[in-house]
Amino acid sequence: MADSDNSTTLSFVTRRKVLAGTAIAMAATQANSFARSDLEGDDAIDPAVAVWKRWQAAWEETEQLCNQQQRLERVLIETVGSPCMTVKLSDGQSVTVHSLEALQELLGVRPATTIARAQAEAEIVAHQARWDAAGREIGYSTSLLAECEAAERAQALLEVLSQVPATSLAGIAAKLDAVLREGEYSLHDGESPWPQIRSALDDIARIREQKVTS
């Protein structure tokens, strides 16, 4: 976890968690099929396939690190508790915040008494310090940094893949596969354009099979 920005970190983890829900299953059914057959044949010289292979390695590393980081986060929540603080505002309402930045933003709009503000700031800073110390001890911060770096590599390679011209059906399939696995929320997501992309991948596989058997 980036010790100075817990709120940003939590949003990053949440985003990765949504994508990771079906990532391994999709990799097993789609990516392995490409890697073991279509992309190991003569079409492997396609530059798009070469970039796809690098992207896939970074993508899989990101997912593995995400799972590792989430396990460590659960340990921290069980032992230290998630950094948070409930502050009583001047209007009598109580609001729970999860970072000093969120607290300051809240109090800038909905003030609290001077005493309540000082107490809330002190408590959340102390709790965050305990979280950060425990996180460093079990390797949580290092794990999250590695995940962020792997995700950045995968994103950069996805951009490169979009710019490299494919020279074969396998290259086109590689591009579609990367888009599908990066963006689809679930294995059978019915929202456009995911069904259309799955259909295009099926079409490519069928055409390639027809070429092989003809």
C-alpha cells in the first residue's frame, strides 16, 4: 500500500478485484488455447502475437500479485482493522471516513467542532500508522507496489498492441483476446461489445480450423 494515500490504493485494489474475479478462468479457456496452438505455429512471427505474449505475461503477473495482495490485506484487516474513523459533525450526524484526506475533504464541506476534528485526525493518523507498520512487516506495501508496476506494464503493452499491425488471423485474435480479458467484468458478460468480441474470436477460430482441415 502506498502509505501516504490509502484512499487511492483502496480504489485501485477494488478495480483490480472486479477484473480478477473471472481472470484466471478466462485465461485457462481462452489464452491457453491461443498460446498452445494458434500462437505457436507459423503465425507466431506476427508482431502483434509477439506483443500479445509480453502483454499476457504482465497481465497474468498482475492477477497473481492482486490475489497475493488481497490475502495480505485480509490479514491486516483481521489483525489491525481497516483504517477508519467516525467523526461527529457540527449538525449532529456521524460519518465514517477511511483516510486523513477523506476526513479533511469532509470537514471542508461539513465542519465539526475543533475538539471533534482534532480527535478524529489524531485517531485516524494513529490507526493508519499501525496499518502501515503492520503492512511493511508482512510485505503488504511491497506486494501492492509490485502489483501496480505489473499493471502499468500490462497497460503500456496493451497500448503498444493497439498500434502494432497484425499480419495474420492469429494476430487479430491476439488483439481481441487482450481487449476482452482486460475489459470484460465476467466470463459471460452480456454488455456490448463483449458478446461481439467473443463472437469474432469464435469466427477466427472457425476460419483457422477450416484452413487447417481444407
